[in-house]
Amino acid sequence: MEYNSKRVHQQVRNFERTLDGYHFQEPFSRYLTQFYKNNKQMGSSDRRMNSRYCYNVFRLGRAFEDLPLTERLAIAEYLCEKESVVVHEFKPDWVNKGFTDLQDKIDFISSLYGEFLSKVFPLSDHLSPSIGKDEFISSHFIQPDLFIRLKRGSETIVKQGLEDQAISFLEAGPQTLVMSNGINLQALKKIQGLYEVQDYSSQQSLNAVQAKANETWWDACAASGGKSLLLLDKFPHINLMVSDVRSSILRNLDERFDLAGIKKPYRKKILDLNNPVDHIMANERFDGLIIDAPCSGSGTWGRTPEILSKFREDELQRFSTLQKRIVKHAIPYLKTGKSLIYITCSVYKEENEEVVSFIENELNLKLESMTPILGYDRKADSMFTAKFIKP
């Protein structure tokens, strides 16, 4: 493998400087955007390698924290990549071990440093029982794919638009395409509004929903509207109300709905479901309720690996308490005999099975189905969904 040793060392210095300025007070992607604005002397290839090095080290979680940063980078590059100039430069004796099978690479690093997977993912003893622990943790060394959901009726147009721009994709389902991360879809003006960037697992999260025309549904934690758009694509003739605690995020929802060409009126409310909302909801009653609950996001940390090293148990307990409060304050507005769909993008039992138990035993709803959506075997997120009937 030919490479410029001097340039590798310069790129490693850039990487060290980048991490030195990051204090975990914002998403790393946002910090990185500002970092590059402040360091315009870095060319596109240097930025690309710098981002790669940073994210790969984040994928180690809290493993190898006692080692020098350059050594951690070499380990991360060896585990996460098929080829690496950093490994050639700093650990040349590893090169002959190969860069092919992930498990072989994990075994090799373990033989040098001891078992380390348990330090990669925080609170791994809290994982839901449906999660294959080692396989799930190991999946964080692989960057997830990019998935898009095609608007019903626009499948052919979107595929042709991608082909016209020589963008490679695979079909993961009738309305689901998968491609490598890093593709700039924003440049595809002709097909904007005909697809949504939405993870494969997220696209499966409403599979248990059965809605009839003219029914009234409430997306109680709508955020920027991803689940609402999925719901309306599946059931375009329902009446929808969306709510969130943040007015700014509902403005983003409006923009997404407008871009997606949503014509049918929908209602919006700003609601803090951490507290009772009787004074706002009054006599509202719904045929269906979707609670895509605020959560740790632990099933998506393959996309935001900086969180791996900072998440703590008190945060997990805070989310679990919030989820129970939200459900408790929302279900009075669900009609008798109708469905609650509870969703998280978490892999922790406190946010999944334990909340299900609370809804069953404390709120007296009937559990109809409980479905972990495991994405780590297909380079996708992992999620959880449960369907209840209000007796």
C-alpha cells in the first residue's frame, strides 16, 4: 500500500486537534461543521479522513481509554475499516492479520489487549432480552447504511432520478431503497418531496397499525413528523393531529409536510405530556394513538457514536420515567377499544419491556403485540414497538 507518511502524520494531528476541542455539548456533526468553517485550510480529502478518524474512535466507546489517542485510532481503524494508512504507519505488524472478517479482528485485538466489547456499549447489562449482545455491540464498528422511503406511487420516478445521477442503490422492499452513507441527496431537486430519508427499522415501526378512512389519529410525540408522514402514506384518508412540546420542531414538521405535498389539513397542538393536559385537550378523543417516545436513542448510536462514551444510568432512568408519564397523560384521550402504538429507538429494557409492563399493569391496557425491530444484522437501527388496546 502506497501512502505519504508525512501527510498521514499531519492528518492524525488534525484529528487530535479536532477531538481536543469537542466537549460533548452538541452533536458531533454540528461541531464538525463549525470546526471546518474555522479551518478552511483543510482540503476535502483531509476533512473526509478527519471525520472518519473521529467517528471511528467514537465507535470504541469507553474501551481503551487509558491508551494514547494515536493507539486508540489505530485500533479503531483496524476494527472499522478494510484498509488503513494509520495501521500501516503505526501498527505495521497488524497488516498481515488481514482486514476482512470482523470477528477475527475483534479476536485479534482481544488477544493483545484483553476483552473489550463490554466497554464499548454503555450499560450493556440493561439491554432488552431480545438483543444479541455481542453481535449488537460489534455492529457499532460498521457504519450504518442510508435508507430512504419512497412515497407511494413515486417509486419509478425516484429510482429513475437516482439512476440518472449514477447513484447506486439496492431495493430493501417495495418502497425502501438502501445506499451507502455520505451520498448527497439534497442535490436531487427533481425528486425532492417524493422520498423521505428514514431508517429501515423506522419504516417497519407502524406495521401493526390498522386505520380506517376518516378515523382520527394522534401522533403525540410527533417531532419533525417522520412517523406522521409514514402513517399518512399508508392511510391517506385519516384525520391527523400532531403534537410536540417544542413549537420550533412543529415548524420543521410543517416544512416537511409541505415538501411531501401533504394537502389534507392536519391539526397541531403544543403539549407537554410530562404533565396532565386536560386544560388543553378537553373533550378530544381519538381512534388511534401513536407515542414515538423520547428515549435514549440507543438503537441509533451507530450513527451518533459519540454518545457511546458519555451515556449514564441516571439518564436512562430519566427517560424511562418520562415515557411512563407521557403514556399516562395521553391515554385518557384514546377511545375505548382503540389502539395505542408505543415506539422507541432504544435497546434498553427500562425503556421497552419495563414500560410495556407499566402500561399493562398500572394503566390497564391490553397488550396485543410486542415487536423488537432488530436492525444490526442489516446495517440499520434497532427499535422497539408494542401495540395495546384500551379496554
